[in-house]
Amino acid sequence: AAVVYEAPHATDAALYPAQCRYLKPRWRELPDRLLDLGFCGRWWVLGARLRDYDINEEEFRSLPPRLRQLRPEQLRSHL
């Protein structure tokens, strides 16, 4: 399992807010700083956000219904 979260400062920053233990983020603030969760070789939030990221639905609305969907056997990949 892996967690990616946003930190306010780099760990090696010499700034006072980065070094003062009273100004460090609390555990209860973690849900607001959470960027992604990784588990079993998969990033869950990133995977959901990047699903069909390059599809413009408006561009395909004028197509007939049979052309709006692709079946798995229609997909081709050349390596």
C-alpha cells in the first residue's frame, strides 16, 4: 500500500514553518491533503481521473449510435 499526499514544505527546507513541530500538519488534515492511494499495483484516484481523459463526447454526438461504441474485437494495437 502507498499513500501520496501534499506536504506544505519539503522535509529538508530550512524555513521556520517547515521546522517548527507546532506548525506541521496534523493527522486530521490528511484527508484534505490526500492525492492518491496505491494498492495492489494500482493508483486508485489517478486511474479513475485518467479514464477516458482524451475523449471529447461532444465531438461524437452526431455519429449514429452503432458508431458511438466500440467492441473489444474492434480495437487494434500495433507494437
